[in-house]
Amino acid sequence: MSKFIIMLATWNDMDWLKPCLEQIEYWNPTHLFLSEGCWDPKFAARSTDGTREYLEKWAKDKPNVWILDNIREAGYRTNQANQCKLVTRLADAKPGDWFMYQAVDFYLYKSDIDLYKKYMAENAFDYPRFEIRNFWQCTTLYSPKMTNQALNLPWRLINGFYWRPTCHLWVDCKPYHESPHPRQKTLQIKGYHYEGFRDAERLKDKYAVGDRQSPTVWKGGSKLKNRERYEGLHPQFVRETLERKVRKWSDGS
């Protein structure tokens, strides 16, 4: 039986942690590694907002869940890749197993998770193309795109896989999606990434890590504020969290 390994990276993520863990439970992995803390040595090694304590309480008595301190031996992106290497080594991952890097603020509809798991069980593909929507604040100006690198969806590990910074899977000296080995399938899945829905201080820290740049830089200098609210249907996992944040912004806080 193949393993299904999820690595959840957390760092001061209390705002999105509860719905994320609910989604992970729905995925039902065989191995879950909670990779906790900041990969950038400029910051404190562990979360300071209660994330660590919440994870320790949540993981208690779960035999397939492990909490790891994040590696901080090199630069931010190299540390992140080395963490992926560590997780696959600890899980004794082999070709044929499935691996997913899960960001705290990435969500799917349950129906899409069901569809994905169905294809996994049928051995129908190694990884899919899918649509991801980014929300840089409360906005209708999301940017949908088709992507070849489904970092927040399971990838089937194949012979010759290895990790390169930041957390990119390569095979035989080529990016995974350029390798001749992976079988690809187009699924009608919309992934929702709520990276911009953060408290101001957390967003400031997020884009001070390593060489990261905020959307105000790489989206042509456009401002995050004063955008319109997205009126589409968000995944049920995130609605309560999202509505609370929108109310907070509406109150001017």
C-alpha cells in the first residue's frame, strides 16, 4: 500500500490553522508532518502566536502525526527544500508514494478533494494541471492561471525524485513537470490561496523572509487596499475565518 505524506509548514498561522487542519483531516493522509517555525534565521525559531501550542494539543494521541522544528542551517529557500528532504526521509518515502506540501492558507472544495483522491486510488495520474486563484486582499482582482506545479496538491513520487529550493520536486535533473515520466491529467479543480488575508504584522513579516517580495512589488506596484470584495463562493472550510476577517477590515481595524 502506498503512503500519502503531507507536510504542513506553519509559522505564526493561528488565523488560518483550524480550517487548514480540518481540511488535512479530510485528505486523511497516512503520515502528517507539522513543520513548525521560520526557515529564516533572522526570525525566532518557533511561532510566537500560539501556533506551536495549538499544534501540540491537536497532535496529541495521533500516532501518524509528527511535529518537527524547521531547519535553519542555510538560507530560507535552501532550508525549505532540506525540510522536504527530511520529511520524505523520515517517512521512508518511495516511488509510488504520494507527497503534498500544504500551505496553511490554501483550500479546495471537498468535492474536488474527493475527485482527486478517487484518481489517486485509481492510479490515474502522477499529478494534474489545475486552476489556482490568488486573493491578495479582499478583492475581485484574483488571478486565475493553469499551473504545472501543484505544490498544494498530492504529487506521486517517481524514480529519481529529489528536492531543490524552495520546495520544487525535480527528477533526473529536470523539473518534475518537464520530466518524461509523470503522467499528467487536467482536472477541473480550483485552488484558493488566501495569502493576502493576513493581519498586517503577519503580512509584513511574511514578505521580510528571505528574498520574498510582497504583491505590491511584483504585481506592478498595485496597492492591496481599497479593492472590491470577491462575491464568488469560497470553500466551506474557510468561510467562517474569511467572514471574520472581512468584518474586521470593514470596521476599519
